[in-house]
Amino acid sequence: MDNQWLMILLCAGAAGLVAMFVGQLFSGADTGKLRDRLKGGGKFTVSAAAVKAQRNGIRNMAERIGQIAAEPFMPKTRETQSKLKMKLGWAGIHAPAAMRAMTGAKVILAGSGVVAGYFVGSMFDYSMMGFAVGGLAGYMLPMIWLKLRISGNQKALTYGLADALDLMVVCIEAGLTVDGAMQRVGQELALAHPTLARELSITHMETRVGLSRAEAMKKLGLRTGNPAVQSLVAMLIQAERFGTSVAQALRVHAETLRANRQFVAEEAAAKASVKMSFPLVLFIFPSTFIVLAGPTIINLMSSDLFK
């Protein structure tokens, strides 16, 4: 029994280390720069440089582990690779080794889940069931994490787009081009909406290396997979093609996005009463009934009528 608990603890520790490595690999936020900008300093301290070097070492180690584990299980067809790259792009993960790291995380967590599930199941005489459930859970954990990351990234893009459009309107009316407005908005929104700022910066860099504005905007829509961003891309391409006022189109689009956000909030508020009915019936009503009717029932049961 002691050996089984030791193996369970070792497997849980290994799974935790793998999750930490994958998180360090996929996290693209450099908190040192953010802290330095908030403090107003212009130089990194020695401790910040040491922390950055340590994170780079952890990231390199995670990349090596993921590449070694993922090599035999990498998707062979281009269609499967394109789907996985598209999902990673929707989640805001653009690292070259992200696909290998995701596949490696599936393999490592599946193996850890198989071992942990086997030992946990053997404690309750269900070793084969624990074997299967642990392996399946370990294999599905990276995909569940990816879906949650995609959902959070899409919400961040949708919430920050209206503010970005307002800033773009100000920049364009001040005399900047669309590319210059994107660059400026990306710089200004780096703290408030870092996800959207990163995507705008990527689009601006693509235009600077020679890609046309229409192609860069189309890639922005495909890369993010966000309906609001895709509608913005279509609007900007049409405004450029037909020669209409970009500032006026952006202003109208920003008002539309705010109206849609208000409709979504009203819909969520309307659903709240229905969602509250289930805990109300299951937990609050029985407790209220016991408090109010409990003494009466006790007195009734102790009366001469039931003796």
C-alpha cells in the first residue's frame, strides 16, 4: 500500500512538472517588461535578467521534452497539421514548436495518466478501469486546456476591439494611414488589451515586409478566427476598394460592436434567472422549508395524535 501511494505521488508530481513546462512554453507574456514599464524604468535589473534567463531555460527544456515525446506521434497529413495550427492560432499561440509541444504533452500526460490510473484503480480493485480512464483523461487534458485558451482569447479579442476602433478613428482623423494607426493602437493597447495588440502588431509587421494590406488583413481574420475581427477585416477591405471614408466606417463598426456587446449582456442577464432556479429549488427551498416547517412537524409528531 505504501509503494502504491508513493507511485501515485510520483506520477502526480511528474504530471504537474509537465503541465508547468507546457505552461511556460506557451505563455508568451513577458511580465518583466510589463513591470518595468509600470515602474517607469528603462533598464532591466540583474534579478529580472536572471529570471528571464531561467524562464528561457525552462522553455528550452520543455521544447526538448515535447519534441522527443511528440516525434513518433506527430500528425502525418497536412490537413491534420493545418487544423492543429489553426486551433493554436485561435488560442493566440504562434510559437514554431507549439504543435510538437502539444503533441508531446498529450503523450506524456497520457502515459502519466495510465500509470496513475492503474495504481489508483488497483486500490479499489478496478485496475483496468483506472488504466483506461487515467490514460483517456491525460490524453484529453491538453485539448481541454486548448479549448479553454481559445475561448478566453476570443473573448479578449471581442472585448478589446471596440476600444481599438475608437483609437483607430482618432489616429486616422489625425492624419495617420491605416497601417500607422494599427501600429499606434497596438502600442497603446499593449497593457489594456495585450491579445489584440499582439495581433495588430503582427499584421503591421506583415505589411512592412512587403505583404499587401488586403492580404495582411485577410491573414488577421484567418489567424484569429474571431467573427468580430473578420467583419472588421471585410469592412476595411471594402472601404479601401470602393474609396469610402475609413474613419466613418470604423466609427459605425465600433457602435455596432458596442450594441452587440450590450445585447449579449442583456441575454446573459435574462438567462441568469433561469440558471438561478436550479440551485434555488435544490438548496434554498429545502432549507427554508426545514427552518419554517421543522418545529411544527416536530410538535405535531410529539402530540397525542401520533402517540
